[in-house]
Amino acid sequence: MERGDVSCFLLGLGVGIGIGLLFAPKSGEETRGMLKSKAEEGKEFLKQRSSDLRDSANDLLDKGRDAVSRQKDNLMEAMEAGKQAYRDTVGEPPPAPGTHVG
């Protein structure tokens, strides 16, 4: 759900309540009860949507972590394959990192 959707929902809720108050044939107590009920509905709606968004964000985060982990594993395998190919070609271990060959 996008931020604009929540804004539209809240705007619609406010306009509906305002019109309802203008044309309500109910007593003040009944109207306050209705307003409280509608406010609770809005609150529950927002709680549910925020929970859904949080779950979606967590799913995306987990997928991102998995993708990074797979890429890391692939890179490590490629490095090991390169080292092995060097050893097979030269017949000796590769020089340690930071040492000068020459």
C-alpha cells in the first residue's frame, strides 16, 4: 500500500464523518458512539496495513540477504577455481597476497 492510498483513505474517512455529522438524525451520544466506532475501524485498518507492509519489507530483506549470500559463494568458488587453475598451470602455489613476483 502506498502513502497516497493511506492519505486518500483518511481523507475519505474524514469527509464521510463530516457529512454524517451534518445530516445525522441521531442524538449527540449516538453520534459520538458512531464516531468512536468509525475511528476504531480506521485504526484497525491502519494496523493491518502497517503489519502487511512490515511483512513485505521483511520478505524483501530476506530475499536480498539470500541473493548477496549466493553471490558471495559464487565469487569464492570462482576465486578457488582460479587459484587451482594457476596451480595446475604453473605447478606451484600462487604467491601470497602483497608479495612481489619478479
